[in-house]
Amino acid sequence: MYFLLRNANICNGRTFGRRDVYIKDGRWYLEEVNYVPTDDGVNVLDFDNYYIFPGLVDVHVHLREPGFFYKETIKSGTEAAARSGYTDIFSMPNLSPVPDSLENLKVQLDIIKKDALINVHPYGSITKGENGKELSDMSEISSYVSGFSDDGHGVQNLSIMESAMLTAKKLNKVIVSHCEDSSLINGGYIHKGKYAEKYGHRGICSESEWTHVERELKIAKRTGCKYHVCHVSTKESVDLIRRAKLEGVDVTCETAAHYLVLNDMDIKEDGRYKMNPPIRSEGDRLALIGGIRDGTIDIIATDHAPHSIEEKSGGLKNSLMGIVGIETAFPVLYTNLVKTNIISLNKLIELMSVNPSKRFGIHDKFMPGSKANFCVFDLSRKYKIDPSRFLSKGRSTPFEGEQVYGRCVMTICEGKIVWREPDFNK
């Protein structure tokens, strides 16, 4: 069967135009340059006033399985991602067992093969058990992973990190680094700023992030490794990465919606405002905006980190770190950045699809004849974020109750419809 999508607005991160699209044998084409059958085998859908984007790509997702399936499963996480326009997500390795060997990684790969609704690209860990002391079996698992990360922990030993970067360089893989100097945390759990001072909370200083970024950038420059910085949250990190790029370091980085939209004075006494790194100051937020506008920040990820209701009900001090983000990222960013003319729609698609695809080399460019990996959005749809409607098992988001625009009505992955909004009757 063929799918013919009439009058679609296509935005590919560079250009924008209204075209007719058809899907055949898992690939998509433009009607103007390719013959479209007119028999009964064609399923014609009128997409007037809807927008087609290349499938969103999230390079930072905690699927929690194996090991912590009560928080999230590969099935529930990929359903939430498909519902939100994602065709590709990258799963972090803080699991049980940690994917530090082929034997351990296979546990996750088997579940992905059985349950994943979209493409899942696992990371292997940098160190065994993510303990920061001994390298994982990087060569053994290299063919099965998209990069190496100890996310959730900063690798404190610089000689271990240098060995990891040298090995990753040989394997042509990316080191995906959680930059955090644990000696500077001092029991902190929110940003060391105005809110923490006003309400007597123990703060996490910005230096815990940016000094670690600074050290690792030097190693990345020396080794020539492909280096990617996770969840950038401070203005100093943005400046350091900007400078490193000018010096020719092969570095990319990501930030997340909550760092771009909120500052520490937006925090409330609720676990849904607690994540690592924390929401920082307004000066940091503005620096991050500058970073996405000038290209220093390449990617917007979610750091989707679901926990149980009980684990997030201990307030700022006693809740676990982490919030969900897959089902809120695009509408929050579209509403707060695109509709306010801070960035263009093309720029948002570049940050959420084009750039991550390019950095991690996951699928064909979004060109006629390539695999049909795309999503369809109704950008005029206004609604209130309601965690009770999430498909993710996680419910903790600082954007609960916020009015946003932009609902994903269909996601097509590898030529198959993997999500269709129930009230989407096209």
C-alpha cells in the first residue's frame, strides 16, 4: 500500500515548503518528480495545515530497562517517544546490568528487539559498572553501541578518561560525557543561587560542571576524540565549548528544554523541579539561548529520566534527581522559543533532528528517496500539559499545567505508522 500525503508543509531544518509526499516501500518521495499510482492501493491523506518534520532524535534518554522497569520500560519509553514525534532515541547506560560487556549489553539489546516501537541506539558505559576506575570492554561492544557514556556520574580520574578517549578515537566512536566534579557537590541538590540562598537549600555550584568541561576539553583536543558534552547548564560551559570549537576541537554539546525556559527563581518546593545538573540562573539561561542561536550548542536533548511517584514526592531535598521530558520538549520549545521569535522553526528542527542525526550518523538525510522517518505536527493545537495523559511511566515535569502549542498527530518510523493521535481522522 502507498500513502499519499496531500498539501503538507515540509520543514527540514533548512527550508520550508508546501508539497505532496508519498510513501512507498518504506521510503518517501515528492509527487512532482515521481509517478504516484492512482489505483485503490493508495491511501490518500489530506495534510493541509499540518507540518512534516524529519523524525525527532533524542540523544539522551533513560529507558531504565533492564534493572529499573518500575520507573520505565523500553516499551513505555518508546511509546512515549513515538507519541511525541521521535523516531530515534539514545539510551543511557546507568542500568542493571550496566552495558560494559557484550554479555551485559545483550540483555538490553534483546528487550529492544522485542519491545521497541522506534529505533533505540544504546550507549555502552565508559567504565565497568560506571565505577570510574576501569575501562569497560569498549572494543568488544563497539559494533553494537553509538558511543560511550557514564551518564549519571562524571569520570573523575583524568587518566581513565584519556584512555577512554584514545580507545574511542581508534573505534571511531563518540565519548558522551556527564561533566561533574563530585568534590564540589558538597551535598547540594539545587543550583547555588538566589533561590537556594533565600529558602535555605544546599546548592550545587556552577564550577562543578564547567571546571570538568574545561579539563575534558583539553584531553579531547590532545587525543582528537569525538567528544560530546551532556546537559550543558552554565554560561561558563558555553564559553568554553565555543572557544574549543574555534580551536578545532571535535566537540558537540546538548542542553535541554528546562534549562532554556526556566531559571532558578521559577523553582517551587516540589521534586518536579529537581534534576542534575540543576536549573541555573537567568544569566545562565540567556547564555544557553545565545549558544543555540550562534551554533555553540548543537543539540537539544531531553535527559528524560523517569522515577516512581514515591521517588519524586520528597520535595527538593529528598526526591531523586531527574524529570521526564520526551512528551513535553517540542511543545514547550515551540511555544517559548519559536512563537516568541527567539529562534526559527527551522532552527528548532535543526537542533532536535538534523544535528543529532548528523553527529551520530544514524540514518539517511531527510531527502526524497530516503527512509520514511518523520513526524507530523498540528502547530495550531493548544492544550495544557497533563502528566496523567503521558504514556511514559514517569509523571514528574516542571511544565505540568502549562499551556502549549504543537501536538504530534502522526509518527512514521522506517515507513510504518508507529503513532497516530486518536482524534486525528485524516
